[in-house]
Amino acid sequence: MLQREGVVRIPSGCSISGIMNKKGKRINGQDIIKSIAVMHDRSNGLGGGFAGYGIYPEFKEDFAFHFFYDDMTVKKTTEELINKHFTVVYDEPIPVKEIRAIKDAPVIWRYFVQPKARLLMQMGLPEDEYVVRFVMKVNSEVDGAYIFSSGKNMGAFKGVGFPEDIGEFFRLDEYKAWLWTAHGRFPTNTPGWWGGAHPFTLLDCSVVHNGEISSYDANRRFLEMYGYKCSLMTDTEVMAYIIDFLMRKQGLPLDVIVTAMASPFWSEIERMEPNKRETVKAIRAVYASLLVNGPFSILVGTSQGMIALNDRIKLRPSIAATKGDFLYVASEEAAIREVCAKPDTLWAPRGGEPVIGLLENALNQYSPVNKEEKIAINS
């Protein structure tokens, strides 16, 4: 029987945490598990997950597909589809540790693949769009198979359970990453199932989210015009696709992306200096259907770094800190201090103002747009 939320509703439930090293130093998954475990009571055992960047250096040029299968029959059928579209460099079951807390796990497999050059030429597509179309096809059309991670040199690990149990189940202490994000889920409007746990990913973009998206249908309808298919029964899915659309397809810088998703109030826009006012008005007009409404706090992972963002009213908590080359973001200060007892800086970002931490070699691609970003990047 599918487990769903309990009778008690905790509207501020769910927990998020992120740890990043701006110089690309990789750390194992122990600290991110400790950090998210402190917020145990913000989740209810119906979902936990992690994303790690830099975990597959030996396969860094290959797309890493992480799959859930209902059974081995579905796996066999789906592999015929994979082999038709990709050259499989290597595949194996994702190593797990059998623990009492995690039950009814699906078949969990990973593939390191390269798109077939002949098909890329025939279709006239860049490889990232080719991969996205394949992910959408599998997740919306293949019953019993789900690609829950598809980037290069990164991977998501998630399932039904408390996050600290999911971390132990996937043996995250054996992986090293320069960026870790984590999520503890308390589903209030959608079912708790393996595919519905966070993070939600597409290519190298991953999102963990605390809150609810009341604009989901408007966001979804817009994205479906561009080939995205929302089929995973969770509103957070649309966040990953919004960011992919704006960053990859539209080629927008991060300050424009966050302005489109969490735009300033009209009263605030009217007080801006003329050039900035007209720019923000244009962003709101062009990308009105991608404005995200409702209470939310998100952490976004990419191959360039980490972004933290709240809704404009800040109805969900978010705390940020730095220590040397490290940036920390979490739902609670205690989750940061569990792994960084004495941070150099600690602050509560204001609503709608992003915290952006970038790898040093990515700094020339984006410029900080507010105080919080400068702290995150330059500390």
C-alpha cells in the first residue's frame, strides 16, 4: 500500500542543506548526511535524497544515467531502447547497503553513456538536447522505468525513507564531491514514492525544495510547449525544467534567471533606477509564465556551483554561512553548525535575493548582483 502524508499537516516541513567548496575540493558524503540528519523532525520518512557533483571523475565525459526499474523485465526492455540511442561505456547496479529502515526498493542501476554520433547528425541536435528528449521519453512513456539523474560527473541518490537512512543505504560516505545538496521530505499534497523524492534533476541541474508551488499548472503549461513533460506527481519537478529552460535553452545569466523566477514586487520595481526598472519589467513580461508563486526555498546544483533562493515574502526558512572556501546553506542554523561549528560569516538571506556560490573557474561567466552573492563568492 502506498504511504502518504499523515493526518497532521506541517506547512513548513521539509529540510534542505547544501555544502560547496569553491575551489573544487571534494569531500565525502558524511558531512551532508550529518547536516540533514539534524533536521530529522522536518521530514516524515516518505522521501530523502542527495545530489553530488564531481563524484565520477573516471567517467567525467560521459552522461551518467541513474535508473529506477520496477523489475528486471522492464530493465531488459528499457536497455534495448538505451542501446538504440547510446553507446554504453559501462553499467552496473548502484551499490547499496541493505538496512532495515529502507524497504521495497526498486531495481537501481546506472549507465555511463555517449549519444550515438550518427543519430545526433541525423537529428541535427546538440548532445544535451538529445539527452533531454530521451529522458522525457522514458519518464513519460516507459511504464516502470524512471531516469532520476542524467548529468555528467554528478549523480542523484534518493528514495522513500528519512534522508540519513537514504544516505547510508546508498553508501554516500564512499563518494567524494565538491558540491553536495540534500533533502528531507514531508509531502503534503503529493504521494511519497521513490521517483517523487528530491532532488529533481535534468542534465547537471538538480533542485531540492521546501514549500509548495501554487503556480505549478501555469509553469507546466508553458514548459510543455518546449518539449518538457511533467509526469512525476510532484510540483518540484517543474523547478528543474524552468532552470534548464532559462539557463540552457535561453542562455540567460543567473541574475536574470532568479529575477524571472522570483521577480520583485511591482511597487519595488517602480522605485528602481530607470534602466534597471525597464530591464526587470521586460523580464517579467517575457517570462511571466515562469514566475514561481507560493512559499518556497530551493537549492540548485549545477556544474558551475550552487544557488539558494527564497520566495519574495520568505515564507520558508534559509540560512547561509561561509568558512574559508566553503559555502553552506540550510533550512536551520543548527544544520550548518553541526558540520561547521564556527563559520566566518552567517546570515539569513532576504526573500527573493539569491545566494550564489560558483567554482573559481566559473566566476568569469557570471557577475554577482547583490550583497549576499558577493559574500558567497568572495569569502
